[in-house]
Amino acid sequence: MKYWYWFIQSLMWPAAWVLLRLFYRIEIHGKEHLKNIRLPVIIASNHKTLFDSFLIGVALPFLSPLFPIRFMTEEERFSIPILEFLRKIKFLKLAYIFCGGFPSRRGTGVENAIKLPLKLLQKKETVVMFPEGGLIRGGELGVFYNGAAALALKSGANVLPLAIRLENHKILLNLGEPFRLDASNIDSGIEIIRAKVQSLFDPKMV
């Protein structure tokens, strides 16, 4: 399946880049932090739009060793009728799986929720996590939940912090320096990851 996702994403991300550029001006900072990065990797990002996984894909260099990226999905209810219709008929779920998504298993306990992404990391893959657990509108970060920290501590994988910020019709993507999460427990791990993303989210950084 890894090669299937690699093939699909190698076609999808260039197309997504073109489509997104039609509506937004996209700025990407911090690509120098991707040099010599070693798999497996957890990309920990805040969550601003429905297409954040695509944004993360286009932020990475073409044919990056981080591809394919696998991302946790959540079936949220939508206020936009067409999106809610697509959710109800399971089209969005199929599309997410087709593109590399996997179910979040929220509410089943953190140990159970990280089983699948942990297996992916053990296979030297890249997993995208949105620690806020859902879309956060406005100009601030939301509360970070324990999934990303628990996964980082359990796997020992490199964590690549990333911040997404919207400014009118401009999207800013700021990649941070990869690090190994060194924390005594999950709570302190959450604080470390959030602080890393917060520092990248600060407008002064870009």
C-alpha cells in the first residue's frame, strides 16, 4: 500500500498545488529543516482548513523522502450542505482513505488510537497529526490533545513541527526543526509540541 499512496500522492500534490494557487497566495518557510531528515517522522501541525493535509503535501519538496504522508481523519459534521451530503454518503471517507488517510479512533483511549499510526511509523513512514483534534478558526492555537505526544514518546520518531496561518487570501506555512520528544510524561510532551508549533505560528517568525 505504501507504493500505492506514493503513486497517488505524486500525482495529487502537484495538482493540489495548482488548484490552491488559483485561490491563495502560498508562502512556505523553513524548507532548510528538511535536509537530512530521517524517517520515521511525525508532522505535528495546527489545523486551520479542510485541506490542511493537502497544504502539508505541497509544502514538501517534490519527490521528498517523506512521501507518502499518512494523516489521521475525523468525520466531522459540516455546515456547508454539499460537504455534509458527501460526508453522509461516505464519499469523503473513501476519498480520505484513497489519498492516505486513516480513521482517528477518537474516544477509544489513547493507547488504542495510536496503534495504527504506530505501525506506520514502525514501517518508516510519515504520519501527520493535528493535535488540536479539529479545525480551529481565528488567530490562535487551540488546546493540544495527547495523541501526538503519546505517539512521539511511544515511537521515538522525529517530530517535525509545522504551523499554518491564514491572512486574508494568503496562507503561510512555517516548517520547524525536527526534534526527538524528550519528556517525562505525555502532559509535558504536549506542552513541548505546542510550544514548538506556537513559536512557528508567531507572525514574527515569517
